[in-house]
Amino acid sequence: AAEARYGALLAPHLLCAENLWVVSSDFCHWGRRFRYTRYDAAEGAICQSIEALDRRAMGLIEAQDARGFAAYLRATSNTICGRHPIALLLHALENSSFSLQFV
């Protein structure tokens, strides 16, 4: 995929202490206007279902699992805003000792 190619190209720049990377997302865009209304009643209310969906993605991002993140997107079709920059970053981090954590 293009994200893997670009991630590999940009990886050396990620390791440079003079560079700052900002990858931002507000995650799932849910509702009819986004054509995304996935709901798992087992998670509780709609807001809880959306949160669970996004937290699964966040776990894959924290684990720096580019392949898992891609599989997650294919399986859920989650409309994560910024999914391509996130995937690029995950590929750039594949062979690094960096760690990610959501706070």
C-alpha cells in the first residue's frame, strides 16, 4: 500500500530529533451524514459502541500494529478521520523503538 511505501521513505526523518510530527484524529465520524451507523448493542448505548470501536483502533495504534490497523479498518469500515496519516506513521515506526500512548 502507499502508506507502507511513504512510511518507509519518511522513517529516517521521524528519527531526527529536529523534526516534530503531528498526526491528529477525532476518530469515528458516526451518523447518516457520514454514511456510517455501525452499532453493537452488546457495548451498550450508541455512544458506548462508538467508544469501544475507537478504543480498539487506539489499542492497535499504541501497539504500533500497522497490519492490524489496516485489517481493523477493512473489517469495521470505521470512518476514522486521519486514518491515512495514522497508517503512514505506523509504517514509519515499524522498525523503531518509539512508543505511543493515548492519554
